[in-house]
Amino acid sequence: MFKQIFILLLVLIIGGANICMASDWDKTFVKSDKVDVKKVNFKNRYGITLVGDLYTPKKKTSEKMSAIAVAGPFGAVKEQSSGLYAQTMAERGFITLAFDPSYTGESGGEPRNVSSPEINTEDFSAAIDFLSNQDDVDPDKIGIIGICGFGGFGLNAAAIDTRIKATVAVTMYDMTRVTARGYFDSVDENARYALKESLNKQRTEDFKNGTFAKAPGLPEKLSGDEPQFVKDYYGYYKTKRGFHKRSINSNGNWNTTASLALINMPILAYSDEIRSAVLVIHGEKAHSRYFSEDAFKKLKGDNKELLIIKDANHVDLYDNFEKIPFDKIEQFFKTNL
């Protein structure tokens, strides 16, 4: 009888341990049994500590492998879309790193919830630093995936960092263009000047108060009158589908004055000098489609491709396996890394 009770207790303890281990998985997507994942950290060139999840195929070879760094969307964290992409590409035979950009998620940097065209571009290069020094990674076979706003920063990184051998920009935003000019370049010089006046006035108040005013974020509830793309964002960030407590888009706000750098420092100035392979992917019905199409027009060479996904909107390419062309992405990296 005692032996039976002991066995029962042991089963409960082991079962409880498994439950605890399962609860440690804090991603918005289902954990794969085909890869190993561990948390890592590394510093960028500005001394900011970045935190990422390193995904490794369980059936990896003894030879040095190709690797991919993944970031985005803008305002998201590695437990959301970038982690899903990283895990999926690890299942397909790559070592992958999904990381939180500076000032967001588990990465360092103060004040919080600040963006920077320079530093967010640098974050990709810091990820290349880290991957290049892993014993099981071939430093000559590293690519990147940038999603949404980090699709733009990813292209910007590829323009300066020749170690990046292949770039995939998915459902891309040029955050500097949309911040300075508005959607479809609807903001003129006078409106932009008024915006700069307002933001600089806020700087004075922030300094006086010792705090940072917050920019508007997604509503906690929809009224039904929002533009369709706002409803799409809400459907990802504010529901079980993609909500994460550390995500700015799910549970926070950017600092209002973070917009100043985005207005004044446009990215992609030298994207026409990218010599490595680039695959630009966007949804046919995405409000943001023109960012990818315009960015692609500037690229040169015969190793660049634009892929428009039929019937897909902007957030479909965050997590919709029926829309994300993972077979195409896999073949692109296998060909170019």
C-alpha cells in the first residue's frame, strides 16, 4: 500500500514538474519539439544589452551551419511574430536568433519604449556579431528577417553591413517615411513643421516633469469606426492570438518624443547599394504594400525579388501559416547562404 502511494505521489510530482515547465513557455505560438531554444544576451555597439531566444535544430549537423537573425514587428517582442519565424526556420535547418530591439521587451536601454533609426539598425548588426561568434555558425552564411518596421531597418542594415548575405523583408514599413510624411505621403511640410513644434514643446514638459509623455496606442476596445488596418492590428496584438505583456503594441505606448528621430533621419538612403540577395514579401491587400513596392524599385541587381501574397493583409504575414510563404523563404536562404 505504501509503495502504491509513493508511486502515485511520484507521478503527481513529475506531472506537476511538467506542467511548470510547460508554463515557462511564454510565447504566443506553440512550442516545437523539433528545436532547442535558450535565452541569450549580447551587447550592441552602444553598450545596450540585447536579449534574444536562440533556436537550434535538434537534428543539427556537426558542420558549421547557416544562421538567421529575426526582429520585428515594430513595437512587438521576440515572443510574438519574430519568434514564430525563428522557430519555423530552425525547424527547417537554420540556427536562428529572435531578439528584442533596444529599449523594448527584455532588452536594455533607458528610457523605455524609445525608437531610433540608427540604434535599431545597429541592433541587427549586433545580432550578426553574436551569431558570427557561435561555434556552430558559419560566419559567412548569415542572413536576416525583418518584419514590419524592422523590415525597413533590416534593409537599412543590409546596406551598411556586408556580413549580411541575404535579407528577407516581410510586410515592411519604412518607419521614418510614415512618421515624417504620414500614410501615402499625405503630410506636407507645414503639417510636419507643426508636428515638430508640438513634439519639441513636449520635450520641454518631459524634462520639467522628469517623465515621458506617451503616444497614443491601440484602443483597449474597438468602437467599430476604426480603419480596417487598426482592426487588423487589434485582432493580433489585443487578443489571445498575439497578446504579450511585454509588447508595446499589446500593453503599452511608445514615448511621444520618440517620433523626432524618425522624422529627421530617413533610412534606406543607400539601399540601392545592397549587393547581397533580398526577398521582399508583402500582402496584396495590405495598407502598407506601397512601402515594399517603393523600396523594391530602388534595389539593384538580379538577386532581388518582390513577392506579393494573394489576398493577404498586413498582419496575415505575422502568424498566418496559410499566407506566410515559408517554403519560399527557406529556399531563398538555402540558395543565398
